[in-house]
Amino acid sequence: MIPANIKPYFWEINTDKLDIKKHPEYIIARILEYGGPDAVSWMMHTYDRSQIKETLKKNREISRKSAEFWRIFYGLRKDEIACLKKSYPKKQNEPWPY
């Protein structure tokens, strides 16, 4: 169950249906991106450190700014964090003719 003071971070969904065991990556990523001290404290008491780090490594929805902060906090390398890796635009075959 999500505590009342954490619910505002999940503004677009019904938090009564949000299961902390079934959706840990979503919850962790949202708190890593938007969470204040109370939310971060709750997250750290609810989820294992390894689970938080894995979410940080794999999730591409976290902003570069937040990812950089949490990367330093957890002592991870930049190349371990998916959202910090350089993305490559698709190469177009032909230039637009107009």
C-alpha cells in the first residue's frame, strides 16, 4: 500500500490499485525522478538497495539530471545507466526533397 504522503507522485493513476510488489520498477523510477525526502526514505525502506540500483540502471524514463544524481549517490559508472547512454538517431536513406 502506498502511504498518503507518497500518493501525489502518482498523479495519473489510481494508487489504491498500485501494488508495490507487482510494480516496483514503476514506483522506484517515479520516486527517483520526482520524490522528495519523505518519498525517498519510504522507497529505501520498502525496496532493497539492489532493486533500486537495477531500476536506475535499466529505466530510460528517468531524466539525465536525476540519473546523474542517483548514479553518484549509488557509486555507479555512467556506462551502467541506460538513460545516460548516448542515443543514436536513425539514419535517413534520402534527404527530404522539398
